[in-house]
Amino acid sequence: MLELRRLRLLAEFARRGSIAATAAALGYTPSAVSQQLAALEREARIPLLDRTARSAELTDAGRRLAERAEEILGLVETAEAELSAQADTPMGRVVVTAFPTAAVAFAPALAQSLGDHPGLTFVLRQTAPGAGIRQVQNGEVDIALIDDWTGKVPDQSPAALEFFHLRRDPLVLVVPDTHPMSRPDRPVDLQQLREEPWMAAPPGEPSRQAVERLLDTVGGARPVPWEFEGLHTILSLVARGIGITAVPTLALAAGDQGVAVRRIPECTLAREVYAVTRTASVRRPSVAVTLRAIYAAARDVQPDPPEG
């Protein structure tokens, strides 16, 4: 009998291509992954991996079994969801992963809403950019909250995943509340802000790219003098008068004091925010009630900023 946990490891190995990457993705040591795959080979009574001193790759039999493993795991999850749906009461553990600003913005509303279900254990984790979809796909989490600056992520993702659009999150200007442009009656003029000390995330971060695209519309600005990991760190520095920035509105959900938020005229830069889950999971009452709570949190979390 083939063990499901080992089949999941094999499927992940097929996606990752190496034992080290599989171990990193699932939180195991490489030796543990290697041992479990060897045990699966003994169960299957046929070599599944072609090993060398430095690498391992699937044999033809390994590739066929990895494909079947994806099907088997999907069927098992569908069966579990159907059984859970019969119970009609949200119960058990639901794990949600989110990009940092969504985790901070949605956590209070989710904790309050899901607290009405005593049989439900809710876990919210922050995740690195781009990791959420993979974590849902390989079963590490039940739901991922992701952001998409390209408008293409849902169309480029596996068919076994379901995307639920939560909100559009526009880029807004944030300045100290003592800044001349903090006054709502003063029009926002990016041209006047070109020489200001801008702060942003490190190069390559989507929010940094959005800031650079924003400044390109007025001919660019001098190099960003301050780079910081974490939008909340940047906002705290803006509040101290050190510089100015532009961030998506969800980053402001914590209610930072000492800053003024202004809408940027004619700016179309924004990210789309989605909840992602496996299609087979949607019927589980625990997942369904969590998705409804996420919808409500996304709807209510952050009002629009004043006009530019």
C-alpha cells in the first residue's frame, strides 16, 4: 500500500526537481525527504529516482507515479471536502497564509468573525512574495491571500486552484502630517515632489517597482536615498518626517499616526488582491466560512484616501 504522505513528497519533488528544494518547501531536512522517498520506492517495488552523487531525478516510473499522485491527492481532498460538507458545521484547522500588509490589515476582523465558531482553529501566517500559490497547491495551507501587480496571475496558475477577487488596492501618496502637501485643499503635484527624499522597498520588490513607475510619469526622480524592508517600517519613518513614499492603501490599515494620505490624480497603479484555495476545498464548511470572513474583512478594512 502506497502511503499518502510519501506520495505528496513525490509530487512535490516532481514540481521542485531536487531533494533540497523539496525539503525547503515542505519544512523537512533533505535526509528526511530522501529517506521517505526511498521508503516509497520499497512500497512501489520499483526505482522511482535515478540517484547520482550530487543529484536525483525521476525515472519514467517515478514520473508516472508523480502524475498519479497529484490525481490521488486531489481525489482524497475532494472526498474529505464532501464528508466535511455533510457535517455542515465549520470544524477543524484552517491555515491561511498572507502577504504582510494583508495579514496586518485583515487579522483583527478575521479573529472577531471566526471567533463565533468554537469548533474552528484558525491559523494566519505571513509568507514571502510569490510563495502563497505554491503553498496552496502542495497542501501546506488551505487559503492564500496574494497580491498581483501584473493582472496575469490567475490566468497563469494551475486549473486546480480557485481565485476569489477581494479588492483593488491603489497606490497612494503618504507624507508627514506637517508636509505642505498634507493639506487636503492643496492639489497633489508629483512634479513638485521629484526632489523630495523618497523612501521605498529594496529594488525588485513589487511596491518599489510601482513607485519607480509612478515617478517615471513625471520624468523620474533622484535615486531613492532610503531603502527599507517592510512598508510599515517605511510608514513609521514618514511619520517622523524623514521622507515621503507611495504605498498601496492596505499598508495603512494599522492607522499610522503622524502621516497624511493623498490620492494621486490620474494614477492607475494598483494591485489586485485575491484569496486562493484548491477547488476541492471550497466545499469544506471551515474553508467556506473563512472565505466569507476574508471577503468581509477586505471590504471593510480601509476607506479611500482624500481626493488628490
